[in-house]
Amino acid sequence: MPVLDIKLLRDLRRLWGQALAISLVIAGGVATLVLAVGSHRSLDQTRAAYYERYGFADVFAVVRRAPKTLVSQIAEIPGVAAVDARIAKLALLDIPNFREPASGQFISLPDIGEPALDRLHMRVGRMPEPGSSTEVVVNENFANAHAFVPGARFSALLNGRKRELEIVGIALSPEFIYTTGPGDIMPDDRRFGVIWMSEKTLASAYDLDGAFSSVNLKLLRDASERDVVQRLDVLLDRHGGRAAYGRKDQTSHAWLDHELDMLNNMSRTLPPIFLLVSAFLINLTLSRLVALEREQIGLLKALGYGNITIAWHYIKFVIVLATIGVVIGSVMGTWLGIHITRLFGDFFHFPFLIFTKSPDLYAAAAALSLAAAVIGAIRALRDVVALPPAVAMQPPAPPRFHRLLPTGFSIHGVFSQPIVMMLRNITHHPIRAGFTMLGMALATGILIVSLFTRDTMEQLIDVTFFMADRQDATVSFIERRSRDVIMQMARLPGVLAVEPYREVPVRIRHGSIERRVMISGRPQGADLSRIIDADLRAVVPPETGLAVSAMLAHVLGVQAGDFVEVDLLEGQRRTVTLPIAAEVEDYFGLRAMMDADALSRLMREGPTVSGVNLSVDSNRLDFLYKAIKNMPTVSGMALQRVSLGNFRENVALLITTMASIYTSLAAVIAFGMVYNSARISLSERARELASLRVFGFSQGEVMRILLLELAVLSLAAQPLGWVIGYRLAWIMKTNLAGELMRVRLVVEPFTYAIASGVVLTAAILSALVVRERINKLDLVAVLKTRD
Amino acid sequence: MSETIFAARALTKTYTSGEVEVHALRGLDLDVSAGEVVVLLGPSGSGKSTLLNIMGGLDHATSGRLLFKNIELTTLNDRELTAYRRRHVGFVFQFYNLIPSLTAYENVALVTEIAERPMKPDDALALVGLEERMDHFPAQLSGGEQQRVAIARAIAKRPEVLLCDEPTGALDSTTGIRVIEALLSVNAQLGTTTMIITHNASIQDVADRVLFFADGQISKIHKNETRRASAELTW
């Protein structure tokens, strides 16, 4: 081995602490990229493969009752590859030892063969016997929530008749990856299940022999979804069809898409920041580290080594450091990525997981880190190698410091000399001090981005559950009912207040942009479920025109006063033009609201009700549950308290996992940054500090002098870090805002405090490590050498 | 004869560097009186610096005793040695060791701020003839001036001893003479016991006593009946 390489290895061993700290900073940047992009890609591919293998449909439609003879006509629509006509019905469930009423989405299974689309992946058990009137297959989430195994029983209210059902199999379906019950925002697997049973049984229960109530289509690759939907609507119209829709409006797909989008956006926002910060830090650190080698470089030149050989020697040194970092980061990132993929895979109940290998990611992360490291080294080498050996071997001439103030002003007696030293050092190296500050600020900033989601979610909960939808429960009906039902509901045990609502599915259009939403008709003076505007005030439902989600207004490009075209997808199916009256602050989905009576007039129908919001005496809940369980007209009962719990649980998964990973990586970067700054300052100023020790300064005093500068820079960096953090959080929030869910950016003071706390703790920890070095300063040796 | 300020008895210092044992001091005995100017001469590795380092509280002896007045230096721990240096000792080094970010005045003030009964930095600088240059940074001072600032810094806390390791080693003769002058004038005005290591034999004439070192021991002691004035020095 050439002697220079031996030197390289020895240097690495000598500087192992710093080498490791630098490598960890690089590793932090690389790991974030690999984990975020890697897990998103894996989940995305898993979903694609799942959809493909189990035939997830492209177009979905619900009808009241269509004859099966229509199927061949549907199949003839140009662009349709496969048709799956079936019976789909919502029904109330009564589960033994479970107080609350649950809902089931019943789906028929052909009595011969498999469904054409949306096939089941059996986890346990078997398919029901053809024609069996009791055997069912349930989705895995629901089964897990109740610890159901094949053989378990529960009952359902099918078309008003109670039936005992027996579970024979537990399955997964690409159509129901993400399942939410009627009226719920978040999945609640205990109160909502998907239940597959024999077509014959369902047909006889719902009087649908030779007919279907739901049809799913698979399209050819180049088919136009819009055309197919239009033609399908025409065919289904006579049979009570509700407008068909594509995957974008299919609940399960849309939510899954949203979750993956969120991961994707996270992977596009955070890792580049991490990687750039780490690249920037190592560039800064390595250039200072190489500058310290000045005398050795001079010596090597004096001995006859060429500039290129010497430069290459040091470049190899930083390449080794960067490579260690890239390797640690890749391993760590891959491991965390697999962990996150598993976590989400379990959350979504994917039947299998595909872990994608992403060599391009490793290459990109490695290239960026290496380039940053090498450029840092070259920056320092360029200056040093250019010097004649005799000059290089001597330490640099004492730097020329300047007074902070004009000569007339004296700071004698105002500051102690150590403080003057610190101030002069900062002003003498403004760029270095600036970059060090920027590095700390960035560390604080990325911590804020890792942490702010919690504040934002609390705000969302506050507005959604405590300002807007303050009801205890929402009961939805299978078919719309007359307003008499309000009195009927009010008489149920434990009900304190009842507020009806009417929902009408519509297509809302402005120019070429169109969305499928529900118009919700609200009674005047509603106090349980309220409309909250952008200033977070409750507003009355507009008597004319629509109040729409601010996001919907944004998507359509309209504001209050503009007109939109609305296709009513129920009743007479008219198309009307309505003004936008107000924008509503909400965070889930796209909604439109108007006065209930106005909606009735619009629909040209008497006052009807789709569901009711209830305020309930919590002591009498059990009686209410019992009563609801026996109401054949009810499709489901959503409970706000349970929804909130589920929301917290689901959000916690994403936030605590992601935030804790990113927070740790940010802390690693902060630590590496401060530790290296302190160590290099120590090397650069070893002589000065040893002199102070000789004059009788204690170890503590010398340590204070060394670290004062870093402490001042760390503290001064915090406000900048807060600003950076807020900006980054804003970018994240904007990237994450979707039609399904969005947030209002809130960063609590506590979050700023935590972020700064972590960075300052990292700074203090690295200071403690450096203290050991100060204690070991060799006073005699240092003084024997020249400045 | 004035009181004894340092008393060394059978002082030894052994370094282990790798597998080699280096005997830097081999049972050295020495008494130094208060106010004395002592010059230490001898080849490299003969033990001069080791002795000075131990006297200055920068290093520990391996065995033997070293008393500073009534304080047994050989028994002090690091914290106590720091306090000892802070109170009693001034150092002057070959390479000045000034803090580049502080002016001449501030370099002196750096020490007076932590001393118990210091003189004013201006007075210390006046003592070495630098009152005009006290607002200059080290980079704006010549080598001799920098060394005089170092002396001012060393004596500003009114130490009982001033330990100088080759104070003129990096200087030409004219400047070197000015530095020696400064040292002697401090000795004359403040009565500071002064020990000077040098390779320059001509400096020995300004001392009260000259110690010749060889192999970790004092091989010879020469007493000057009359000290030459620094102006008469040549080298």
C-alpha cells in the first residue's frame, strides 16, 4: 500500500469521531431520500399490482333495479373490456357483544364462478356455498376488529328482515382497501364491514331476481372514461341509475390515492431539504478540515509530491468519509423504508408487498453527497496547493482583525476579553459564521417541518369536531324519508335534539372543470352541524345559492357571486345554474351546502330527509343503539366521538412514525453540524486555547471561550430557523392539500420551542463531547510549535 | 540573601514515549531566591524546558519534591496547578502566543481580568515601552513588539515568577536586546524572580546565576558577581 494511503487510513482513525459525525450528517440526508421515495414507490407498485391481479374496476355505477339483459348492452359500449353486474346494498348489522349499531355493505357473489371484476383475495376460509342463505365472507379489517374467525355469527337487517349470518371466509378486495361507513369520514372497522354473499340469497331478499343494483366496468387501455360514463348513464337512467363515476370518485381508491400522494409529497419536500442541508454542511466542514492540513500539505510538496497527487490524497480522504455516510444512509434508509412500507401495507391490508429496488435513488443521493464533499475539499485545496512549499509549511500569517467600532469608541470595560474575542472571530469570518448559523437554522427548520403536522391536525379536529359538526351521532337512511321521521327520531330513547339534512348527489361545473359532490340541505337555525366560514365563524345556510368548500371554489376557480352549473343526479335530473354564496372552511372532501327548503324547491319535491344529526344523552346511549339496530330504514349510524378517536389513531400512525423518523434524522444532522464546528474550531484555535490554559484559565473558562461563539451562533440562528421552518411547513401544507383532505397551517409556539430545544440540546451534547478534548489539550506541546 | 522562592530536591521526570523511556530530569536539586535572574543554558533535551514546565505548573514531576515558597507543587492536582499559574506565574514563550483577535491592550487585559491584584494594562505596556502601540492587533506589530506585549501580559498580574522559554529565539539581535531590556527592567522595578531559557550564551551575562544543563542534570552553576546591562550585550 502506498505510504500516502497508509497516512489516509491513520488520519481517518485519528479523526474517527469527526469522521463519524460527518458521515452521519451525510447518512441523514441519504436516508431520508431513500426511505421516503423508496417506501412511496414500493406502496405505489404494490397497489398497481394488487389492482391488476384482482381486476379492480375503472367505472362504477349504482342503480335502483336494472334487468340483467342490460349487461350485454353495457358490454357493447366502446371501450368497455369487462362488466360485473351485481347486487350491492347497505344494511344494519347486529353484532353479538357489540353495543353500537354497525353497517354492512353487502355485495353479491355469482353462484357460478368468480366475479368478473374486483375479485377477492381469500385470507382464511372459503367462498360461500352457491345459494347458501346464511354463509358470508367478510373483509379482513372488519373480521379483525371483532376477532371474527370462520364460524362466527352475527345478524343483519336485510330489507327489513333480520337474518342470521355465518362467516365462512375472510377476504381482501381491491375495491375496499379503505372503507368508510355511511356518514363517517374515517374508517371504523368495528362499525363498518363489507359482506359478500350468494347472489341468489341477496336477490331474493331484495326482490332483485334477474336484476342488478350495481355495475362495475373495466375499460380498455385507451378508452375515454368520460364517454363510457356518459353512455352508461344513458343506459341506466330508466332504471333509476345514479350518475356513474370513475376511480377518482371511488372512496377507497380516492383515499388510498390521497395517502400515497401525501407520502409522495413528503418524499418530494423533505428529503431534498435534508439532502441539501447535509450536502451544504459537509461542504463547509470538509473545507475547514482540509485547510487545517496546510502544514502537512506544505511538507509533502517540499518532499517532492506533485500538486495532483496531494490533491487526490485529500480528495480520497473526503470520498472515503462521504462513502461511509452514503453506505450508512442507504442501509438506514432502506431499512426504514421497508419498515414504513410494512406499516402502511398493514394499514391498508395489502395482500402482498412489493419492495422496489431503486438504484437510481442510491446513485442520486451518493452523487450529490460525494459532489458536495469533494467540492468542499477542492475549495480548501485550491488555496493551499497553490502556495510554495516553504510558505505552506508555515502556518498562515496571523489574520488581520479589525476593531468592531471606530477607534474613538472604546469597548474596554463593557465586554470581557473573551467576549471581545468571540465577537471579533464572528465578524472576522462573517461567511463562515453566516453559514454555521444557516446550518443551525436549517436544522431547526427541518425539525419544525417534521413536527408541525401535529398542531395542524389539532386545529383540524377543533374546527371539524367542535365547531362544525358538533352532533353526537348521525343516522343515515337507506332511502330518503319524509320529515315525519324527525318526530319519530326525537321520540327515540336518549335523543335530546334532532336536526335533519337532505343530501343530493350532483355534478357541479364551472367552465370545463367538473366535480361530483353532494349538496347538503341544512335547516335554518341548525345548531348541531354548522357551517363555518374562512374566519372560523358559524354562518347560516344561504337561502339562495350554495355555500361550498373553499377547496371546491378553488378547484372550480370561482368565488362568491360567481355562477356554477349543477346537474342534479336524483329525481328529475335537471341541470340548474346556481350562484356561489359563500366559501366554507372544511378539511375533508368537497361539499356544497344550501338551505334545506331551497334544496327541496330545487328538487321540486316535498320536504324530505336523507339523515338526521342527533344530540344524545350519553347515559341512555345503549337504549338508543338498541332501538336503531331494529330500524330497517337506517343504513348506518356514525358516532362523532368514535370518528374522532379513529381519526386520531390513523393520523397518529402517519404523524408519530414519520415525525419521529424525520425528527431523529434532523437531530443527527444538528448534532453532526455542531460537533464538527466545535471540533474544527478547537483544532484551529488549539494554540490560542492552550495559551489561555497556561495563563491560568481553567478548563471551564477555556471551554466557555471556545463554545461561546457556537452558543451565540446557535441562539442567533433560532429565529431564522423558525422562519425557515414556517416557510417549509407552508410548502408541505400546500403540497399536501388535496380535494379529499387538507389542513390550515398552524404552528404552535410549543413546536418552535421543541425544534429549537432539540437543536440546542444537540449543540450542548456535542459541546460535552468536545469538553473531553479540551481537557486533553497538551499545553507544553502546543506552546513549542510556532503560531 | 533573600528568601528562597523555589526549592527542588531530587526532582526527576521520566517520559515514556512508546516503548522508550526518556529521562528528562535525573534527580535535580536547585534553590532559587526571590528576585533573582537565572539563565538556563544547555543543549536541546538537557532538561531546561522540562524544569521550567514543572516550575510553571504545566507538567508533573515523576518523583522528588518542588516547593514554591511553602506550596509543594509536586502534590498539586490540575485544578490547583491552574490556580497556581493564575496567581503566581507569568510565562513568555519563543513564539509570543498572542491572541490574534485581541489588540495589544486587550491581550494584556485578558490576563488582568482574571488576576487578583493586577496592574492596569496601560501600565504593563508602558513598562515594556509599548504604550503608543496598545490599540494595535498582533498582525500590525513586529516580532519584538509582539514579544514585549507577551511580557507585558505575563507581568501585568504582578507574578512572583516570570518563566521565559527562549524569549529571543525568534528575534534578531537588536530586537532581542530590547526584549531582554524589558525583562530586566521588570525585574528591577517589580522584583520578579525571572528564569530565562536560551541558546544564546551571550545573554548569560545579564543574569545573577547561570545554570548549565546536561543529561537532565545541572552540570555547572556560574555566579555573575556583576550583571552586565542589556545595552552592553552583543550576539
